[in-house]
Amino acid sequence: MLKLNSGKDFILYKGIKDHFDHFIALQKTENKALLETAYKTYLLQTELTVLGQKQAADLFSRYVQYKHDLLRLEAETPIPQGSLVEAAQRRLLLLDELRWRWFGSTEYQFLFADERQFDEAALNRLAIRQNSQLTREQKEQRLEQHFANLSEPEKEGLQPSLDLIRSRSIRQLPQGNQYNLLAAEFGDEIAGRMIKAWKNQTDWQKRVQAFVVKKERILSDPGLDKLQKTLLIAELEESGFSQYEKKRLKVFIENPELMVTGG
């Protein structure tokens, strides 16, 4: 809850936004007047001075209004067209305009500085992933460098992504080294599951590649008419893949890039 000192005025601190969000969630209402009344009642139970209670209530009231305006902003923002990076940049700009409308610079720092830093980092990662001038390997290298420069709290919040980047790097190494490196990073049990999953992905890709080669041979055979080709390809699918696998095969055929990243 609030970080209070007996008989003191209200003091801003880093956890104030989490406190406000937690309090709002407990009330189970979005009505601004009801939320403000409930918060003022809560403040009477604290050891803040009268001035401190007024300061806290004022900030809370503006935060509730900000949350209402944020919902309206999200509803009115059109679905992104064109560049996702430009759309994300526009959203951050609108978000900042809204925040500055309700809060001063010191309040902004305590309420939103960490979130803004996180959003900026996310935008940088999106820009890397959307950069068509970079190869997949170059993107992963830049993402690894990006993650390495993050603060420890940011890394903690993005641990699943970090693990994915690290595991992909390990997968590029010779198979004889993969298990030991995975075990050192994630433990023996997870390492075993990942090695098995990678083997299944590799086996699947080999089957798909073999199917594609055979299909191309059928299509390029001048001695077969259109009906014969269709029947032979259907027979090839039926003999090599289950009903579920045929659906997955269709996805891979229509999205050849999956043969690089695995599926």
C-alpha cells in the first residue's frame, strides 16, 4: 500500500502506480466518483496529515481520469496500417501526450518512467525484427546485443524472450555441444525436452522437403496429364502424412520461411 511516515505529508515513491492499480482492482468498479470516495475513506485510515491525504487524493483522482482517457484513446486509435514500427511510435507519442496532460514532470517520473523505458526497449526490438534489410542471423545478433544492454529488472521481465534467443544461438552450434550448453543454461530436464523437440522439428522438415522434391518431379513430368499429377500428389500426401500432418504440411508449403525457423 502507501509508503507512509507517521504524521507526514504524502511522499511520491516508485511503487505508487502499482498501489493505485491494486486499489482500483480491489474496488471492482470503474466509476470515477465511487473510486475517489473509496480512496478518501482509505486515506482516513492512514497516518498521513490532512495535507498529505489531500495530496494523495488529488494524485489518485488524476490517475483515475488518466485511466479513463487511456481506455478512450485505445478505443479510438485506428488499426495500424503500413509500418508496425511507425504505428508503435505514434502510439507512444499519444500516450506521452496523455500523461503530460495530467501529471507534472516529477509525477511522470515516479508513475511512468520505468514503463516508458520498457516501451522504448520494446520499440527498438520491434524495429530490429521488422527491418527487411537484415538477415535472420543479423536480427538475432542485434537482439542478443540489445538484451545484453538491458538493466537487470528489464531482463527479468523479458526472461522468456532471452531464453528463446539463447536457445536459438545454441541450436546453431554442432549437435555434440548442444545438450551440455542447454543443461548448463536451463537444467537437464528442459535440455532433454529441447533436444527431443529439435530432433522432431528436423525430422519433420526433412519429410516436408522430401515431399516437395517428389511433388516437383511429378509436376515436371511431361508424360503425365493434369489428372494423373493430381492423383499422384494426393497419393503422396495420403501415404506420407496423417490427417493432422496434412493440415500442418499445407501451412509449411504456403509459408516456406517456416522451413528455416522450424515449426
